[in-house]
Amino acid sequence: DTSIPFNRFLLKQLNERLGQFIGMVEHHRLLEPDARVARSLASLFNPHLYPDFDPHIQISQEELGYLAGASRQRVNQALQVLGKAGLIKVDYGLITVLDLEGLQHFDG
């Protein structure tokens, strides 16, 4: 109740989550599937929400599809496109981000 630093931390977390949610809604309405997958993947590396940056993430194509609003098959195609663009490297159950800024601004 009286900790100003803790209250600031909570407000920053809530603000980041709300911004992430609004961004996801916008992306689902305006972007093509490849770009939605790229932005969904990039959102998992938000430095305010996830401060310990590790370029590797263990996530299935199905789980990424839930985040991007796409089927597993469509996510697979998008990951291939992103891999050919040099933004990510895909291994079984593991995605390595090579260019986070490129993912954040990928338009297809």
C-alpha cells in the first residue's frame, strides 16, 4: 500500500500488458499471417515484461498459432518465410531469434 517503487513496477507491467494486447488486436485486423506470426513471436521478447533476453524460445507451432490466430500449418509456412528472411532459425520445438527488430517490423 505504501511502496511507491512497487506501485510503479505494477503500473509499468499493466501498461506494457495493455499495450501488448492492443497491439495484438490491431495486428489481427490489419496484418497478413506471416507478419502476425512475426509480431507474435517478437512480443515474447518484450524487455519490460521479460527482462532476461535469451534469443532461444521453446514453443510449438500450435502454441504460436494460438498467439497469432493462425493454424499450425500456416504458422509453419510463416516460420519458413521468416527463416529465409534471416530473422529466425527454426529447430524442432525451438526458435532462435536472429533479428528481433526485423521481426517487430516485418510486413511480409
